[in-house]
Amino acid sequence: MNQLTNRELLLLEENLKLEASMATFAQSCVHLISDPQLRALCQRIAQDHHNDYQELSRHINMRNM
């Protein structure tokens, strides 16, 4: 496999930061919302962003071996 360029790594790292921020934000919303359906939605959103973060992280690690 080809290694990622510096620019590609920077873009992926920026995306990682965004995914982490979105997961944190959605998780903080869970604690502020009393409506069960909205809480569940925020939990799903937080989990989706966390999963995206993990997937990007794995991709970066695999490509730079």
C-alpha cells in the first residue's frame, strides 16, 4: 500500500478532530435533553461520530505502516 502524503495526513487528522468534537458535542447534548427520543437520537449521533473517528484512525494507522 502507498503511504499517505503529508497533505492527506493533515486532512485526515483535521477530520479526526472534527469527528471527536462532534461526538463530544452530541454526548453533551444527551445530558441536557429530557425528551427520551431526542436523547436517544443524540446518543446515536454521538456513537456514529465515535465510530467514524475510530474508522479514520484505523485507516491512518493501516496506510502508514
